[in-house]
Amino acid sequence: MSRTEFVVTTAVILFVAFCLGWFANWLLHRFTRVAAGDVAELDRMSQELHEAEETRDQAITYLQQREAELTNQLNQTEAELRAAMDGLRDARHETEEMRRHIESVNQA
């Protein structure tokens, strides 16, 4: 085999290898290419997910505010109950003192 034949054979082999590589690349991209409909669906799903996350965040904020309001209301109610119980205790004590005073006046 002469030098020229060797160069031509090597060039043909390299060209065939290049063509096979290009064809394999084209075939791979042909099968793995994402369809426009799929991209649109992914965009729609992404938007829905974003809206759902915003709704969740708003719900969490509302629940935290509502919980704070209810906790405050519960604390106020408990304070009013304590005040009412203290007033009732004082009234019972005063009533008992008045009863004793009346009994002592009636016995005398």
C-alpha cells in the first residue's frame, strides 16, 4: 500500500466515522427532543404549582393571625373569669360576714 492509498483510506475511514457520529447525534436529539406541547404543559404545571404555593402561604398567614386572635381572646376570657371568680369569692365572704353580723344582732 502506497502512501497516497494510505492517506485516502484514512481520510475515508475518518469521514465515515464523522458521518456515523453526526447521524448518531442527530438520531439521539431526534428521540430525546421535548415536544412543544410538553413544554407548554410543564409551564402550565409550574404556574399552577406557584399559585398553589402562594395560596398555601396565604392560608398559613391567615391561620397564624387567627390563632393569635383566638389566643388573645382566650387570655382575655380567662382574665375575665378570674376577675369574676375573685368577685364571687369576695361577695360570698361579704355575705358570710353580713350573715354573722345579722345573727349576732338577732341574738343580742
